Amino acid sequence: MRAARDGHEGAPGPPLRHRPGRRSRPRRRVAGRAGPRRRRLARGGRGRRADRIAIVKADHWDYDLLACAAVRLGAVPAQLSAHLPGESLGVLLKRLQPAVLVTDAAMLERCREEGVDIASFARAVLALGDPVEGALGPHDVLGAEPPAPRSRDDGAPLVIHHTSGTTGVPKLVVHSTRTIIGKLARFESNRIPRIGLRTDDTVLNANTFAHGRTFCWTASAMCLAPERITILTDHDPDRADPVLRAHPPTVVEALPATYVRLQRLTERLDNPFRRVRLFVSTYDAMHPPAIRAYLAASRHRSPLWMQGWGQTETGPLTFRFHTRGSMVSKYSRKPGTRNLGRPVPFKTGIKVVDPDTFAPVRRGRPGLVFTRTEALCLGYLGEMRRWSAKRVGDWWNTGDIGVRNRDGSVLLLDREVDRADGMSCLEIEDILDDRLREVQECVVLACRDRPPLPVAVTEDGALDRAAWQRAVRDLPRMQDPVPLTWQQVPRTGTGKVRRLDLLEQLTGRTDTYGSGRWT
């Protein structure tokens, strides 16, 4: 297997790499002696089993490599997104109380400018890249004999991830070896026909590496050993294009927001997705125009799109497959990608209940979606009361409003906190994305006591009002659209729109019809 560089300027390679027999390059030392610093790292980072090591740095695959190194030491890594505001990082680090914080100079400086000293929450700080006064550097911990791996019980905490944080400070999700490896990564490591990785594949991963999905992906991809792996951390289409052309993929997994940003590359005659046989999307809903564009760009005889739905707490719950022939035509009111498919066979149970009584509702009726899975995480670190409120016996409250269809598939309507009165915001977004070619993304914001507020994201922040009126002629009444550019929309590290933040930004209010009790 060969790893392709991602072309990201300043992107680090594998961290803490040591070549036996080669002396470390001399450099200016941080204040103090190296010996005490090494002992400090040993005491703070691997002196006791289950010590926590927080990782928050520039986004790259070394997030997972650092997490694996922490696991080897017997510690519990916590991967925190560098996209989080300093205030949110401060809250999460206070809950974590890490023995070691692995970060970089830019992250420390940005948080200090926001009034938060994230270094103060850890007993030791390891700064990658440029040296930081008072912190350990890579050369302070290289050169020693690696310690023997420390095992742990399969049910003990293995790794900590956080939710996307679309509605505020994210939740810290604790997974064990049994849940995230035994129930998730192990299943994915099988060579399943059509969707499993092959030894001749060139795999492109354009995710964010601070989240649980890539931790599983790293484990399974290394087991299946494709011919080449390309890591893309810069999702700007102009900078990504040369990398994709140099290493045209056969399998692509990317954030939904990244698919949207790279979509214009599919329109080129010699587009970089011409060899793709399998596209994979998770994290958030994909709209039909994007899926249709990528499937059309592939020259493979029968390319496949695999859409997964799940949560950080549970892993994948349902899968849906799309082909060129299965995608609904433009202007259709059919559910399209909002039909999430059926539960994972033999692994996941799904039921829909009344939001007030939790009593099951009949198929075809909307309600809260509950799931039952052995991959459910151990809890929320520092918020177990919040965790308990979402667990009812063996069932887990996803916080999504949906419908269980007669064939057993799940139709997603909205997040409960974002729901509107008498309509599905996601349905309207699907339709508008399909009807308005110039719109990169449409976001419909529910507003209490007012019609929903549509936001049209375009390249230049302009919108053809006549085209808009034609597109909404048969849709429920909404307020006048607000055109914005991609950069003007608040997003999480995974590209999800922070809907309540956007609503407050545009209206000064955050009240919707949803209760927000299960966020």
C-alpha cells in the first residue's frame, strides 16, 4: 500500500517518526532540561492507565496516528476539532482534565486571542511543529525505546470523540474497544462485494480527522490495504484538483459539504472522478443534485453511492444505495435521499415513537426515531444525566423526527430541535437544491410563529429572484430568501450548518417549534 500526499500546504506527515540509528537534528531547546521534560511526559501521559490525552491541532490524518499512540500507552485519547471556538474547547478540556494536551502553536495562539488558555487545562503540553515556550516538542519525546503496549478490558474506555456541535457545545462521547472496534470497524474490515475495499483501489478520504468516523476508517482501511490512499485536508476545489488528477480515486469518502464544494470539478471533460466505482457519504444528508452529478461523472459501468446514517454515539444505523437509475428526476416531490434505507441487518433495530408518550406509532406516521444497537457508546463524559435522558431501556433516542415506511426503511424529516410546523425543512431543501442550479446549498430555517426562512448559498452571494419564484411556486409559504456565500454560513468542523446560530445571525432569535430536549 502506498500513501499519496494531499498537497495541503504545511500539512504534517506522520508525526513523531523516528528512524533507528539516526540522531535527532539539534535545535534550540525550550527552557529547562530535556530529561525532566521526558519524565514529565511519562508521568503525565503514561504513568497511569486510563489517563486522558487531548488532541486538538491542525486537521490531518495524524489525529488518528496520535490517538493510536495514546492507546498503545494505555491512555484514552480525546480527539477535539480545531474548528471549535476557544470557549467550547475550554469547556470540553475542563471536563476531560487531560494529563497531556497535544496541540500546535497556531492552535494555542488562536485560543489565547479568544481569551482561553487551553494549555492551562493539562498537566503537560506537547506542541507539534514550531516550538512553544514552556511546552514539550517532538524532539523531547523521540529517541527513547517505545514502551510495551498496555492492554485494557474490551468494555473499558478506549477513545473519546465529540458530537458535531450544531446546537452548542458538543458532547464528549466515550467508546470502548467493544463498541467502536468490535461492533463497527471489524464489520467494515470485511471484503464485502461491491462496497468493500480491494487491493487495487485508490482510496480518497476527504473527511475531518477529529471525529469518530475516521478512527474506524483508519482501522478498517489499514486491514484491507488498498493499493493507494490519498488524504485530502484542503477542500478548496482549485487546490484539491491537482491532487485528485495526480491520484484519480476509485473509491471516495468525503464530507457532504466537501462533495458540494468539489462538485464543479465533475463538469470537466477530464474530471478527476472518472474512475470512481464507489462513493460514500456520512455525517449529514446529501441532496440529489450532488449525487446525480458524481454518478454521471464516473465512467465506471455501474458506479454506486452508499449513503450512511448514524450518530457519533451509535455508528451507522442505516444504509441506502443510489445508482444512476435510482435517483429521482428534477422537480420531483419524492423523498430522494431523505429515505435513509433500512437498518443494518442483524445489528440495528429502529422504531418510531410519539414524542410525548414514547409509545410506538404506526408505520407511515411521523415521530421520534429510536434505535437499538450493541455499538452504543458508554456515555457522555461529564454529562451522564444528559445521556440517561436519551436512553430508554435498551433504546436510544436519536433526536430525529422521521417515519418508518411500510417496507421498513426510514424517512428522515428533520432534527427535532430544527423542525417546522406542518412541513419538512429537509424536503424543501432537497427540492430547491434540485430546481436552482446556481445554488450550492439551500437551508430552510424553522421559525416559531413565522413562516420558515430560506437561505440560498451561492458562489457570489447573489440570487436570481425570478428563478426563485419559479422554484417555490408549488411549495409551502416561506419568507423572502436570504442569499449568502459559503463563508458567511456558520458551520461545524464537519461542514454541517449551525442552524440555530444562523437563525440568530439573521433574525436575532433562536425560537423554533422544536423543544431541543434531546440534543
